[in-house]
Amino acid sequence: MQKKVFQLLVDNTSGVLSRISGLFSRRGYNIESITAGVTADPRFTRITIVTSGDDQILEQIEKQVAKLIDIRDIKELKPSESVYRELALIKVRAQAAERQGVISLADIFRANIIDVASDSLIVEMTGDQTKIEAFINLLDGYEILELARTGIAGLCRGTENVTFIN
Amino acid sequence: MIGADAIVRCLEAEGVEVVFGYPGVAICPFYNSILQSDIRTVLIRTEQNAAHAASGMARMTGRPGVCAVTSGPGATNVITGIATAFADSIPLICITGQVNSELLGSDVFQEADITGAVESFVKYSYLVKNAQDIPRIFKEAFYIANSGRKGPVLIDIPIDVQNASVSRYSYPEEVSLRTYKPTVKGHIVQIKKVVKELEKAKRPIICAGGGVLLSEAEKGLRAFSERHKIPVVSTMMGIGVMPTKHPLYYGMVGNNGKPYANRAMNESDLLIMVGARVADRAVSQPDLITQNKVLVHIDVDPAEIGKNAGPTIPLVGDAAHIFEEFLNQEFTCEHEEWLTQLDGYRDTMEKKRTPNPAYVDPAAFITRLSEKMQPDGVYVADVGQNQIWSCGYHVVKEGRFLTSGGMGTMGYSIPAAMGAKLADMTKQVIAVCGDGSFQMSMMELATMQQHHVPVKMIVLKNNYLGMVREYQHYTYKDNYSVVDLSGSPDLEKLSAAYDIPFLRLENMDRVEEVLDRFLAHDESMLLECLIDPMDLVKE
């Protein structure tokens, strides 16, 4: 089993996300995370999928996804040639006495406090998955009330792998 | 002009001659507009068979078959037909009426989310929201259905869109799909690699699947095989790529195939799989086709290559183009001993059946039938024991052999035969089914009478769901469960009710006379053959 990150460029048609997620579920492929958003060209959507499987499954995933009519392009985002980012919002229980501890942890991780209530804080942090997981682990002594993660979005470095569309 | 008129104009522009279907309110605007057209409509008796009939027609014409049904139950009924076509990569255009687009999602009368329901059985689907999009969508749909790896495309059209006015109608000449560009031509580097392997090979073989027929590559394949004396086996869907009695053809592979065909494939040192999925029924142990041999896998769908067996040389492209390119290559390929060896297998490994003389022997009967058929006649096999006997004993001359291979859908043969007949009324078309599969589509006797589509029907009657009975015989030691077909209608009376001539064959004594009468005139006729209920496909 190994993890792979795929980047898809798809036609912005209705139902395209369900076609992709349906393909994964009916063929029994894993989705660890999926993110989608419109590109600079509004005709297209970029999707980042984190998936896992053995070599044969990962090859099939790439081919089966490529086969869907709405898919313009699918490519692997190799860790060495790409950047990945994920955003996490973490609501931590923090009475006045605990507040400073959470804030200094957030500072170290360059995370932002985006909401303060009398007994809780919301921390916003961006980073790759290991950074987010490290931060969550450090919050072990606190009570995490709610956690929302976006799943990763990624791009290749440089201009070599850019897909140009006429 | 309204949306419904535009749909009809699109079908005319695509050269559609027949639409199979069943109306309901949600598709009525379309069925009203089609009255102004020369396109023939055929009222099928249940929607599933509309897709099967369109499939039979598509397989004979090489163009997408078209069916049009109503929303809700009409649309859900057609799903099995769509799934059947999808499994065998048959191009279909399936038009479904839909409730008013403003009511979509509110669970109104006869509403079904059909594009969602067929998602895993279609190559693509559309929900038309604007009547102005109809010409573009139909152009794309016909192109998608019949290019690359072919398959069904569903177009769901709400009734208000069918009734909406279309201000400017023009059918696009070119299709422009940014994201869909199937590979047609095989890569020359890969082709040269195959040639190099063929020069070295001592035991080459080609295994042809349904994709060869879909790309109309059988002539190229035959020419290539004959020029270099390369033996050919086929999958079930590939039956007909070579005449059965061709000296270089060594039968159907698979767990229901010929033992000498499997042996030939397994003992080869170079196997060229073309237009075949390496599916479980054809190749039960994919290891055997990769070990100790070079595996070349040719398919227009790159996802099929490496799915079930890792090839040495993958070759993506359309089989017709690839064989054309192979024929351009000058090389020699010597392997006379191999052919002698395979001829020996073919002569000695055929399993002898022990037929019960009190009944019709399906094997001998089917062989005799195919000998008497017109050389270019179309044989449509259903699903069950009858299918395996048909595959094993039908002798293809220059005609076609149609069956539901991937999905194994019972009841396919009669509607598909009607579609095949409508594709070319001059051809003899024979549907061969069992008494189980016949009862899944016998309502279509009315359709063939109403629309004057003469189909020859043969029912191999053994009063059992024979294939399942055989499985229960071997797996559950004759504990038969829900396979007894008692209560079936008297087929003679049934035929009379539809005013269709009827013949019965009790045993092999009168086979010549009965077959001659059966095949004498181009009219619908039903021939019932009594088969030993205990007869087995695998003795």
C-alpha cells in the first residue's frame, strides 16, 4: 500500500464530482481526501485526490479516471516535485487560564487565532499534512471541541508540468 | 421548432432509421414530433427490450442503436438493457423523457434520477436543461457512443425542454470535446516491438475478442493471420472473427470454451490479445497467459491493458488501424511445427458427448442448423446452457454471432434478433434461446407481428433453468432449488395466439425435414426442440 496524490483538471460540468467519487466507490478505490475548486479559467475545475493502494490499483485509478469523458488531465503530484497544502480549523476549549498556552503553540506553528469566545478558541492553520498532524498531537493536553480539515490541494513546482488549454 | 422537433432532426442528421421504444407522457412531445419524420418507430413490449433491440441493430450496422422511453419506470426498466450494452461495449443512444425540469428533485409522479441510476453503466449521460443545447448534445452523444471504446450514452430530457422553442437549429458538423480524445492509431514503436517478437516466436497465437468486430477489424485480422500463418482463438464475444472451419481458427477459449483452444493459448510463447478484456470467463487464470510468454495486449481502452494481466507490450489503439499497420510491416514468422501441433490438439481433444436419443441433441442440432443457415445469416444466442451449446457447436460461415457475453442477460436473443433483422431485412436472423430465457422476452412476439419483423426462434426446451440446474447438480449434489420451470405455457398454443407458425422437434429423427420447413420462408416461426432435462454442458 502506498499513498499517491493525483491532480485532475476537469470540465466544469454538473455531476463531474459525483462521476469521479462514484468511480472510486464502485471500483473499491480509497479516497483519503478530495478537494475541488474552479480554476482561473471558469470552464475548468481542479481536483486534488489523495488515494492509496498497491501499484496495480494506483495504475488502474489513473487509467479509469482518465477514461471519464469530463476529465481533461490527470497526473500524479510526486512529493519531490510538488507542494501540498491543507487548511485545518481547530476549535479548542480554552478558559482564560488555558488561553495563553494555545496561543503560544499556534504562534510556533504560524497558525492564526481567528475566533475567541469566553471558553474556546478557533485556530486556523495551513500546512502539509504532517505539520497539521503534529500540531493536533501537541494539543493533546487540551480538549479539541471540533475539527474541520479541507484535505490537501497541490500543484507541481515550476512550469514544466503545466497543462495548457487552448 | 420545439426541442422535440430538434431531437428528431438530430436523429435524421445521424442517419437513424429506427427508434425502439415505449411512450409515456414525459416523452410524448418527442413521439409527436417523430410522426413528421421517415424514422420508423417500433413499439417494443417492455423497455429493457428496446435497448436489446437497439443493441442488435447497432451490432449489425456499426452505428449506435437508438431507443426512447418515458421517465420513471420506463427509464428504470431500460437499465438492464443499457448495462448489457455497456458490458459488451455496444454503442447505444438512449433517450429518456423526464418530468418538468422545475419539478426535478421533488419526487413527483414518474420521476426517477435516471442519469444518477445509470452512472456506472453508461459511457456518458446528459440531463438536458436548455433546448438550445440539443443539437450539440446529440452530436457529442453519437460521437462518444461510437468512438474509442464504444458504449451507451443516455440523454435525459425533461418534458418542458422538449416543448421549449428552439430559435436557431443547426446540427454541428464537427464535434468539439475538450476532454475526450480516444487514441485510434497504434504507436509505431510498439507495433515494431510486436513485429520483432513475432520474428522470434515459435508458438505465436492471436486471441480475438469482441473489440475486433466492433472496430470492423476482422478482415485485417484474417489477412494478417493468413499471411503469417498465425493461429487464432477467440473469446465468446469474438466468435465470428474467423469462420469456424477456417484452418487457422482453433475455437473459443475460456471455462466454457474448447479444451484445445485453451491449450493453444496457454502453450503459446507469444500471445496477442486484441479487443479482449482478459475477463474471468475467458481467462480464469491470468497468470497462465503471462508466464513463459510474451503477452501483447491491444485495446482501444488503455484501462483494460494491465487490468487483469500485465502485458509485455501494451498497444493502445483501434484494432482495424493496428492490423492495417501490421500488414504494412515486412517480416517473416516461421512456426510450422506449432500449427501441426495445434491441428493435433484440435483433432483429438474435442470432448465426445453422450446424447440421449430420446431427445434432441442440442450439439448435433445446432451444428446441423448452422450448416443449413444462409452463409451470411445472423445467429443470436441467448444466455444459459443454450448459449454454451451455441458457442460450442454453431458453425459460423460468413455471418455474425450475437450474444450477451459480459452481462449474460437472459432474454437478450429475441429483441436483439429483431434489431438485427431491422438492420438488414434481407438477412436470415435466428434467435436461439432456452425455455427460461424465452419466457423473459416472449412478449416481443407481438412486436415482431405488429411491425412485420420476421425472426426465426428456436426454444431449446428442457423445463429447467438448465445452467443453474447444472451448477446445482455439481455444487449442491442435485439439491435443485427454484430451477423447475413447470407452469410454462404450451408454446404451440402460445404461437397460435400470436398467429406465428409453430414446429416441434422431439428427437433427431426428423431434424432434416423440420429444419428445412423452419428455414424455408422468411417469416417468423417458432421451433421447439425437446432437450433432455438432465443434459449437461460439461459432462
